[in-house]
Amino acid sequence: VIRYQPVAATPQPQPAPAPAVAPDLRNDKEAIYSHPLFPLLSALFEKCEQATSTPRDGTDAAEADDFSARALDAEISSFAKKILDDRPYYAPNRETDSIMVQAIQTLRFHLLELEKVHHLCDNFCSRYISCLKGKMPMDATVNSEKD
């Protein structure tokens, strides 16, 4: 009979303590997270993520319209109305306000550019497919339509 001796547990390395955040950085971070425009900034960031990671095949018009400039402008204006109703008393901080507005403008610009890229891709795909159909023999085209 073989008896196994329990092996002493090897000491596990302790996780490094979280780095201490300087009070100034903590205050800046809190100013950004508590800013009334932060939810809009977060929503724009999510839209940018979706626009870059979601494949668009042109079949879902509602999804394509979700990233359009009109939808974005409507969302921004409804958000502005909501802010005025929810937070009538806001102590402005010029530096934080400027950073938030610049970040929102930048993300909005990126969304508009992504919309242009998607339109160019859709245009290229449709032109490429029509070009291929023009170069294919007619009997291959007819056979593929019968299937």
C-alpha cells in the first residue's frame, strides 16, 4: 500500500496592492465621472465601439440609421433637454467643461467618419458584385439563380 504524504501548499504570490492615486488625479477623475455630460460621452463611446465592431451587411436599415448623423444629433438634443430638467444647478468648471465638450466633439466626428467609411464600403461591394456579374458567363449566372 502506497501512502501519499500531503504536499505542503506552496505560498501563492500576493497580488500587488493597487497603486495609490494622487489626490489631484482622483479629484479630476471624480470631476469627469460626475460631470453632467459624462453619460453622453459614454453613450458616444459605446456607439463608436458598435460602429467599428458590428459587421454591416446593408440588410438592417434600422441598425445603419442608429449610427447616422441625424440620429446622433437627435440624441444629443434630447440629452441636452434632459440635462436641463435634471440638473438645473451645476457649478461649472471651465477646464472640465472644455475637456468634456472636446471629447464629445471628437467622438461625434469619429462617428461621422465611420458612417462615411461604411457608405464607401457598401458602394464598393455593390459595384464589385455588379462588375463580377458582368464578367461571369451568362450560363453560370442563370444556374446560380436557379439554385
